[in-house]
Amino acid sequence: MIKCNNILNEDLYINQLSSGVKCYIIPKAGYVEKQAMLTVCCGSADNVYSLNNRIVQNHEGIAHFLEHKLFEDKDNALFGRFTQLGGSVNAFTTFNQTAYYVSCIDNFEENLKLLLNFCQRPYITDENVEKEKGIISQEIKMYDDTPSWRAYSNLNAALFGGGALAQNITGSVESIQGIDSKELLSFYHAFYFPANMALICVGDIDPEKAADIAAAHIEHKPVNQIKRGYEMDAADAARGYAELSMPVSMPLFELGFKETDFDTAPCTRIVSGKLLLDMIAGESSDLYERMYNENLIDDSFGMDYLSGPFYGVSVFSGSSPDPERVRTHIMNEIGCLRRGKLNRRRFESIKRKHMGRFIRGFNNIGQIAQTQSDLYIKGLDIFELMDRFANITFDEVQERLSRHFNESESALSVVKSSV
Amino acid sequence: MITLDADILYKEPMAIGGAVNTHIIKTDKFKTAVCCVLIRRPLLRETASKNALLPGILRQGCAKYPSIPKINGRMEELFGSVFDCQIVKKGEEQILQFYFEGVSREGNFIKGVEFLKELILNPLIDSGGFKPDVAANAKNHLKNIIKGRMNNKAEYARVNCLAHICENEPFGAYADGYAEDLNDISAEDLYLHYKHILRTSPIELICAGNIDESELTAAVRGWDTTDRQRAIIPLARCFPARPAVKYISEDFNSAQGKLCIGLRSDIPPASGDFFGLLMMNEILGGGPGGKLFTKIRERESLCYYINSTLYWFKSIMLIQAGLASAHFERVVGLVNREIEEIRQECVTRDEWESAQQGLIAKFRSGQDYYSSILDFYAARYLLNDRRSVEDFIRGVEAASLSETAEAARRVEVDTVFMLK
């Protein structure tokens, strides 16, 4: 299927191959760089799953550990092989996705084959698993030293109680010690099958050739009927406040509101979430100016709506001498907007902004691939999101305001200064 | 005015110089167009804080858009255009940079240029100075930024390592200013300072995108006043490392130690020998094919990240890694061993090809990003270096192992900064 978007003036080729893998191809004429991304619908929130009526409990950090280990091959030459083809390869893991990608200028087709190949041929031994523990431990400690990351992790822990989303994506230095090759391979075989994957290609490429390579190089595998851990989680009530101390010059905060409005379609949830956040406290709002002039916030203040298949969070974050006061301001503003102060003109202006920013995102090959990868997990494509930004109405956004941002489903996470 | 097609940056030496400071890089590849204004000052300890305060003031508004919401409301009207004003350190210049980027439709770009003009030329003033509350806000925010340097420990190690390497040179000054200076700077002084720098600084207006020259000419008319005297900013100089390595250790009780090794070379960026230095840096720590990654991360499992970066204007190389503090000495030893290997021409074919291809790919893929196009262009212009991207690619292709080893022999460790 070929989709065209008149606002973006771009095409999107969507194909479900017979193996079950979903292909999204976005040609970008005139660009030098090409990117292929293989996204597997599994991440840190899949630590616990059920397959064939058997509940499997993994060590925290298994999906991310597997991401590291797939780069292993028998002669330790995978990076070198990509280099010979002029490809630069990397990967990332989130709550719900593990994505492997290669960027190159030349030899796109060969790079794509190599990407598909290594993702389907794990070479995992107890020896190379042990070796990786030192590297991942250092990665974890790097995040441990990052105050904003700690504040965000703590927010998730507060919002999602003991559930899968409360855990760190990387696991902990302690939890990864128990991981072995057997556990990694069984996790791999549970989740890495074509119907649970998407291939995203962006750049000056031939869409049909790319799809043909995907068809020829992705093996058919049976579909596993996995029941995801987060579907089994009890809906824990949010714990209102969490804090920790670190050597920071000023406290950092993350204020999050858990999504409870799952009746609204995912695309509408995302778009209205982003627009509402901006209407509440974006840089053109009166609230932003008040907080800025009170020296309560600085340029680090920001907001975003983050979501996956079974969760969503609206987050305000930044540095502040008094995060509690920021929370009070934001709660008051939400109350005020709910009492009929949501402004139609401001809505149109913010909508125009988000459309412009979305169009700007199409300047960047990597950003297009990453956005589509993230949307695949939610069952969406990048044009659907663009269209929703273009046609969402004031009434829809107003309706959403009454269904989201509940104080009882919110939490404030603070990193206090220990110096 | 200098006009060139973006392709030319990649094919031919570009035209440089002339008294007029409007530069147009024509390309219709992107959805947006960019206007970047650089007000260039020499980086000096004495004036660093005054200059550093200016973005925080100007960002709060101008006569026509007198508040942050008004500025951002204007950006929303212009289809979510992006505006920023910040201090940028390029070599020994402290540049006050204004940036506008907006989608190319309905005259959006020219409106953006007009917006920048308002913001720069008609700031918010009150009886001969910047507005006192605006200046007070800016000072407070800058103080927090300066105090906040400690929040990002890898960045803290990087910035401080550079400051130690160049402790007696302009490059060692903090471009975002000094907290102890701020109390003594009044809103009136600062406004006089701003008027002075508008009158005496070289100002570059660099535009990129699908731009109509005549419209731009009309929009910028009146900017370049005739009574301006432009100061000449000396080019940064490159020096060899100090005779004995300086070791600095700071204790932050961090979960992970941050190591920053600073090396110096006297090979200037415009010289032909610089290609050897580029190759040496790439072979050592340019990516996953580099010696540091393969030997210290993959083989020894000692760290998650380790890489090296070359600072073109000063020919300074920084090697950064995150590791357990107990392994500092071991890793410094391993890094030294890898540098020595390059000096002895012990470079495998894979290492060589990986570095060469990696460098060429970086030069080529730069044309897909405005940030790289503007950086490359501005750096060439400021260095008075007429080479194109293709010239650099040819230089990398022609570099030999013996030149690379020779460059490696002309790089020495100057400072080792350890944050524990």
C-alpha cells in the first residue's frame, strides 16, 4: 500500500510480508544517508510474560542485555563487517521496543541484509555473556550518575508501583549478574519472530528492492501467543511523591500523570496529550511566564506525552528550587482550564506549532525512522499521526482535558541536592 | 553578500571574504529554512560574563514581542518555528548566536528574519539600560546554569579538563561566564556593552534553504549601519603539550568515575599535516572500529563509552570514558599504549579502513543536516580556510600511515582529569 501525504509531500510504503513482518519505507530523494531499522516489539516491560500457559519470570534488564548480545558473532567481526560496507550500526531498548539500525551512504542493500542476518542469528555463549556484564554495569552506573534519568525512573516507580513499567530498562548491576545464555536465548525465541517485528527504511532508496530483500532474508517463524506481563499487572494506584538525593546544584523534578483514558483512540490520546501539555504550561502560556518570573523554572523546563500499548504518561520536568510549588501552579492551572478557560485561539496556535514541528522532523532521516518505530509499537504509522495533528478539533481536546490529568493518578519525583 | 549552492560546499572551494557579511547557502532539500546571526567577540576572561548574560536578556523579549510568551506566540504563528539565542564558543571567539528555523511556506522565512532583526536591534530598554527585572532574571538564571555545571559529570570533566589545558590562553575561559562577576554588572553597563558590541563586532548572517535573494536583501536592509567599526579577532593558535603531564582529581562520590585525557598538538587545522591528525584521532577513538573501543571496551570490558574528539580550532584531542574509579590508572596506561601503537605504525588494515571510511562518511552525511552544513561553513569562514568538503575527503583519502604516525608523534598528553 502506498500512502501519500499532501501536507508533508512525502510517500509511505506499507507492506505486511508473508512472514508477518511489517515494512514501512519512506523514500527521501536527495538525501545521502540511508537508514534501516529492525524493531522488535519487546522491551524492559516484557520481563514477565506468559507463553503456552507458563509464566516466565526473567531477571530485570533481560531485553537490554539481549540487545547487547545480538552484536556478537562467532569470529567477533560484526562491527568490522559493517565497517567494510560503510555501515554504522547501533541499537536501543525502551519499555516496549528493541530496535537495531544501520546508517550508511553506499551499499544500502548489503547493509540491510547484514542487519537482518545478525538479528536472526544469535551467537550467545556463557563466556561472552559474562564478558558483557562489566560493560553493562558501567552503562548502568553512567545512568545512575544522570540526575534527570534518576528522576524519571523514580517517577515511573511511583506511578506504576511494583509493575513492569516501574523497573529500570537496563536492570540493576545486581539483577544482571544472574542472566545467562539460556535465559537470553529463551527470551529471544519468545519474542523475536517476524509477526512481532517491523522493518523501517528511510532514505533515497528503491522501496520495492528493500521490500524484496526483507522478504528474502527474514525467515518464517510461527507466531507465539504471548501474554505480556504488563497486561497481567494489577492497576496500582500512584504513590504521590518520591525523592532521592544526589550532588546537583538545584533540585530536579518530574511531575507525571498516568493515563487512565483508554477509551480514546491511541492516536487521539497522543495528539491531544501533547497539545494539552503545551496549552497548560508551554512557553507561550501565562503559567510559563509566571513560573519563569518567580524563578521557579528555567530553560530546562519541558513537557511530553509518552505512551506505549498499555500505558501513557504526561510529564512536566525541569529544575526548580521548589518543585512542590511548581506542582501547585500546574494543578491550579489545570483546574482553571477545566473550568472553561481553555482558549480556542490558543488551541489553533498550538496546533499550528505542532504541525510545523512535525513537518520539520521530516528533515532528519534518523528521526523519521525512530518516530515510525515508536508508532509501530502502538499500531500506528507516521502519516496517521500527522493527519491527526491536522484534523483534531478543539472539542476533542477539551473533552480529553476532563478525562486526563487526575491528581489521584499523579506523582511528583524529586532529586534533591545533597551538597 | 556571498551566495552559493549547498552542493558547492561539497565540490569547489568556496568564495570567502569581502566586507559584506550576508551568506546564503542555497538548497531545496529541506522542509525548513534557517537564518543564523553570529555576533563575534574575542573570548576573554574580562568580558566573558557580560557577553554570557546577553542571551538570557534578549531571549526575554524585545520592544515588539515584550515577553517570553509573546516571542513564543510569534513562533507558533510562524508554523512552530524554532528560535534560540545562545553563546557559542568557536575557537577563541565567544559568539552571540541567534537562530531561526521555520517551515518554508507563506513567506515564513522572511518573517523570521524580520523577527530576528527586531529582537537584535530593538531590545527591551528602560531609562538607558536593559529593563532591571529582565536583567535580574537573566543573572539569576545564568548563576544557576554556572552552578549546574556539576549536574552533568562527564560534561563537567570535559569543560574543566579544557580549562586546565588552556589555563593561560583565551580558549581556557568559560564562555558561559563566571558567577563571581555577575553582581557587579548593572543593567545600564550591560546595555552600553551591548550597543558597543553591535557597533564593533563582525556580524555574520548565514541563511540556508530555498531562499529568495532579493527578498532577503530587502529584509536585512538597514542592518549594516555605515558607522560600524569591526574589530579584528585574532585566529586561535595551537601549542604543544606542557613538558610534564598535569594530573587533576576531584571527588564527587559518583557511581561511575569520569576520565578525560587532554592531548595537544601544534599542527594547525589549516595545514596539510592536519589530515594525519584527523586519521590518528579516528583510528584511536572515532567509533566502534577504533582502538579504544575494541581494546578497552570490547576486550577488557572496562567501560561502556570511550571515545576521542578533536577540537579543530586548537588541535586539542580529548579522550573521554566512564569507568570504575579503581581502574583509572590502568585505563590511562592502556590509552597511552594505543597511542604509542599508532606512533609505531601498528595499525591493522581493518583499523585503517574503518577510520578512513568513517571520516569520509561523516563529511558526506553532513550535507543531510543543517547543523553540520552551518558548522562546516562557519568554521571554514572563521578559520579563513577555503577548502570544500570534497577537498577534505580527498585529503583523508590521500593520507598515509606514515603521515598519521608522524602526527601521532606530534600529539602529547597534556592533562589528565579524573572525577571520582
